[in-house]
Amino acid sequence: MDAGLLRDSQNAMRHDRMLKYNLDGRILQDVLSPEAGGLFVAFVHGKKYNGKEILAIDPHGAPP
């Protein structure tokens, strides 16, 4: 995995006013829970996307 991409995604979640979401905390919730969490988040990059597309599936409710 490219550490730069991970750092970019963390910075986007922490500092972008449109994406402000505690993803680290949400992942920790699944890790510490005795039941399966089901969180899935993908940052989509490609020729047809500007790198700001996010696909999020969260049974606890994904942010808008």
C-alpha cells in the first residue's frame, strides 16, 4: 500500500470541511466490538474521477 495515499485519505477525513468524519474512531468501534462490524470505505481514483469520490457502506449509517 502506498503510504502517501493513506496519509491523503486521513488528511481529507480530518481537515476537509465536507468530509469531516472520524474514520479512525469508526474503525476502532468495529475492532473493539465482539460482533462483526461491516464497515467498508473506498477512496476511488481513476481517469474518470478526480480522487475525491468515496464509496462508504456502514450498517451503523454512513455520513452524508
